[in-house]
Amino acid sequence: MKIVIAMDSFKESISSVEAVTAVARGIRNAALYNKKDVIIDKIPIADGGEGTVESITSSTGGKIVPTEVLDPLGRKITSFFGILPNNTAIIEMAAASGLNLLKAEERNPLYTTTYGTGQLIKSALELGCRKIIIGIGGSATNDGGMGMAQALGVRFLNTNDNELKFGGIHLASLARIDLANLYYKVNEAEFIVASDVTNPLCGPTGATRIYGPQKGADERMIITLDNNLAHLAKIIKQDLQKEVLHISGGGAAGGLGAGLIAFLDAKIHKGIDVIMELVDFKKRIYDADIIVTGEGSIDSQTIYGKVPFGIGEVAKKQDKIVICICGTLGKNHEALYDLGLTSFFSILNKPMNLQKALQEGPALLVKETENIFRLIFALMT
């Protein structure tokens, strides 16, 4: 029997690499007890957010490249990106410009910058990568990608021809954009944005209104930043002849989606689709008998591009059995039955608080997987 394990992370508890390892251990325990031979193909996977670089480099045999960059507040940190065997670079903006890099009291999207993300892109270009995939989940920023572009040589100037400082608050002073010093290797590369966010840049469903509060924005900040992003879009149209105000996904990562389109000619694709193509998922499940997937929580939101939904969508076309093992089963997860997922299991085996569940996650995942496959192998006897 061939079993493909394609797991996302269980947030704050289990990485995708740890998840596939735990599931494989549970399967092998059950196989040993039932004297069954199994072939296991482990595919750590993600949807473009935090953990994407680790999971995809592990799945494809790539390498992680440590890189010094500036964090969202302009402090030096050691970040990273991945280079895959075909010399494609994979970047997660959260590793340089993510909310996870800030303490709660440091969150202030008026002043945070995507400069570090631009430094990761430049480092990848310097190492010869000419296809760069950028996952843009988990940002601490709301600067429309200005910082990212500044790191690549783009100048944002006020009426006195002075360069703007970091942060979305300064976009109100933007008078013109100068691309004369744009890093020349940008024009030699293809940029793909992996994102499931469809929000436009501005407005009631835009970057600031929807995602600003989690980054520390109050109502006054939201109004300011939303107006400033609209002004940025106006100057982009004026100087670059590109319309980014209403593009689906332009509001991702505080407008970084729009910035990547405007300054790098990037194309936005659904994150899970990009990742599954990278790991050659369709081919790897062709002769599989069972696929195991899962993540921390499964609910009605899973259909909006989360890993289990993407797995089920592809597996259904090949008429495969898909078992989904997760931390918690939320409301309306049953909607996924018709979308390619065969059955659902939670690893929680008794009432427990969140902290205990996070601590015991790996062990619980092994135990639940072993229980599931003891039954499967017994029925095969």
C-alpha cells in the first residue's frame, strides 16, 4: 500500500515537517502491529504563508539560505529564503516583514516596512534565481510594498525631491516614483505571488480596513492608511501607467500584492495551487492508495484555499481516498465531503485547554493516526 502524507502545519504546535513525520510514525506503528507493508511519501506542504519555505524546501530537496535583512521596524535580523533544485527561489514575506517578528506593543502599521522582503528578493536575484515565488501571508505592514521596492532601488519622492521614510504614514507626501535605479536583475526575472487573499487595495474590503486591526491599527490609523494607499495607487497610475487600485489580491499583506504587481510585474496565483505544482503533487499521488492531509483547524473557511481543500480538489479528480486529520473540527466542515475529502478526525481525545493541546499536539497526532490505520489495516485482512 502506498500512502501519501501531505500535511500543513498546526499553528503554534506542529510544523508541516513535524506533522508529516508524526503521521508517518503513526502509520508505521499500525502497519507493524498488523504486519502490513507500506510505502510512505512524505510531502510537507503550505499555502504560501508562514512555514512555506521550510515545507517546500524539505519536500523538494531544496536548501535554505540565511540572509541578513531589516525587520518591520528597521532592525537587523537574520532571515532566510529557499532555493529549490531548479534554481527557483521561494520567499515568505513573514520571515522578514511578518507580524510574528514584533511584540504586541510594537505593532503599528503606520511605521512598519516591507524593506526586508525586498532585501530577500534582491539576495535571491544576486544568487542567480530568475523565478521567484513570494508567499505574502502574515504581514505586519501596510506600506503598499513601498519598502520592498525601496530595497530594490525604487525612489519614492515628495515635492522637494526628498525620499520618503519607511512606513505607510509617509505615503501621503508621495509626489512621484523614480525607477531609474531599479536593480537591473529585476527585469530578468519572473515573479509569482502565492496568496489566497482577494481583497482590493482600498475601501471597505481593502487591505487596511480588513487586516489593519490585527496589525495594531485603530480607527484613526485605518482611515489615514487607507487614504494613503489610495494616493499611492494614484501616483503609480500617473508615473507607471499601471492600475492597481481594484486588482483582486492587491490588498494582500498591507498592499504588498499591489506593490509587487506595480514594481516587479508580478502575477498573483492561488497559494495552494502554486505550492502543489512545486512539489509535483499530481504525479506523486498517481499510484497512491490513500492520502492523508490536515492542519490545525478545519471549518467552513477551509474552502477558501487552505491546504486540505487544495489536496481534496486534486485528489477527487483521481478518485483518491483522502483522510483529513486536524486539531479541531469547526462548524460546517462537512461541506468538504463533496469537495474531495473522504473523512475527518480530530486529534483531541479528551477535553483540554488550548495550551495543553498545543503542547501535546505531536504525540496526539501520532496516536490518532495509529488508531485510524489500525482500523484500516484490520479491515484489509
